Amino acid sequence: MNELVMDAVPGVTRVALPVGVNAVESVNMYVLADGDSVTVVDCGVWRPDLPDGGLAALEAGLEGAGYALRDVSRILVTHAHIDHYGLAGRLMELTGAGLSMHAMTDLDCEKYRHPDTARARRRDTYADHGVSELERTDLADHLTRWLPYLHSVVEASTRYRGGEKLDIGGDTWEVVHTPGHSLGHVCLWSPARGLLLSGDHLLPGITPPVAFERGFDADPLRSYLDSLRAIADRGPTLVYPGHGRPFGDAVGRIEAILRTKTRRLEKIRRAIEAKPSTVTELADTLVAKAILAHQRQLALSETLAHIAYLRWSGEVERRTRPDGVYEWYCTSGARAR
């Protein structure tokens, strides 16, 4: 069953929709009242195992907020990861509503349209960094496990760049581009309410993964840290996240995440300083080995993101070993210790 929560902010209803893929139990959909219509923020996954594709939970959430499918006038997706976006195409068909996302979500849509190319690109990345042939094939299939939960690939009809102002229910919301977890990620910020709809940019209890992927952001961790600071500057008093329950003290949560990422950067830099290493060796040493494939994939991708940050800071560089695998070493320009 979905969880319907009438939280403290009038006109904003949180609905926890079931997911059940790769340890993601649920995702939050937000129903923003706008007179006789609503804007839906994120919409969960298509459920191929259910006769209705999972629409019943979404409809129940709308009804709990006093609306029906016919009242949906806009579908806004914080980022095009399938747990937030998978049902968007079907919802557009049923409601006639337009889809609003950041322009950079086109890269995700392209990946979903051509999954074989995306898998090959990921296998090549893993091969370059020392992952065995057997394991890299399994890790590259991470996307395959999600694709059945995507109803259809639909691009945005309204393409955000960041900085747009949306009038919803008499309140003004700012679209804030917050790349890092996803290159096309946006948050919605209501200055009047001190409220942030954070998607996966800020989550309670866990640090959102920041993954490196070829052809996307060359330095996603730097993008994420800069985005965190941009949100901290706005000083939200209440955060409605993409997963989990609302929380306060956004600035304190951001400071904790910044400390976590900085410590991880320093651990990786010190490990490379002590001994030139491959990404696989660093992930195995500094990130606990995971049993589940999706966790292993995240560990490698996160390590790549940290390495990219150090590389573009001029602290590490790569060379190719005789076996063709990239090895990372500290440069002469790295700061002295």
C-alpha cells in the first residue's frame, strides 16, 4: 500500500509510492494543489507485475489529496532516474498533462532508448579500470534490471535550465538546477514557505550517491558539492525528499554530507599518495565490498567520481599499466603533506 501523508504545509501532499527494485522500497510523489488542478512532482515506476501498472497507488494518493487523474495539469520530474520517472509516459497518456524536466535529462532518455550502447559504454569504462570481464558484464546490466519498470521513454515538453519561477497554488517556486546525483537534477524551492522539494539531492539518513558515467558530467562530485552549497545559501527550514520522511535543518544535513564527501576524498588521495592504484583497488580498499551487484556498481561509480574531482583539482593523474588498465598516481602539483 502507498503511504499518504498530509504534512505540515497546506497544499502539499506527500505520497510514498512502492518501488521494490534494487533495495529501493518507495519513492515520494508530491501533489501540489493549484485550485482545481494539481502539479505532480515525481511519479514512481511502471509496475509490469501489476494489471494496472501501479496506477492504483498513484490514484489513491491523488484521491487522498482530494483530486483525480483528470486534475493533473503538469508532471514535473526532479530527475529522470527510473524510480522517479518510470510512470511518466503512461501518466501523460491518461491525463494529457505535459512533462517538465531539466534539458540535460535528454542524456538519460537517450540511454533508455539505446540501452545496448549504454551497457557497452559502461563495460568499456570498467575494463579500463581493472574490473574482470565476468564482473563488468554483470555490473553493466544494472540498467537492464531497471528497464522493465519504465513504461516508455518520453522527453520533456517543458525543458528547464534552472532559475525558472513557477506559480503553483498562489505560491512561487524556483526551479534550482542541482547536478551531481544526476546531471539533469532539479529541486523546487519555495522562499515564502522555506520549503525545498529536494528529489534525491538531499535525503534523510543517507548520503545520495554521486556516480561518474562517461558522456555525462566530467566532474560530478564537484557539481554536487557546488549544488549543495547553492541550496545551503537559500537556508531551507523544511525539506521534502525524494525518499523518506520530511526533515528540518537542511543546512546541518548539508554540512554533514560535505564532511562525509571531504573525508572520502582525503582517504582516496592519501591511498594514491601511498601507492599508485586502480579504481578497482581503491573501491575494494576504501568502500566495503558489497554482495549485491547494484551496490558494487555504486561503489565503483562513486570512486570514479571522487577520482575525477581529484584529477580536475590537479592532485592525481592516470597512466596506463602494461596490462592496459588505468592506474592513478599523485602528481608533482599535489599539495604537500
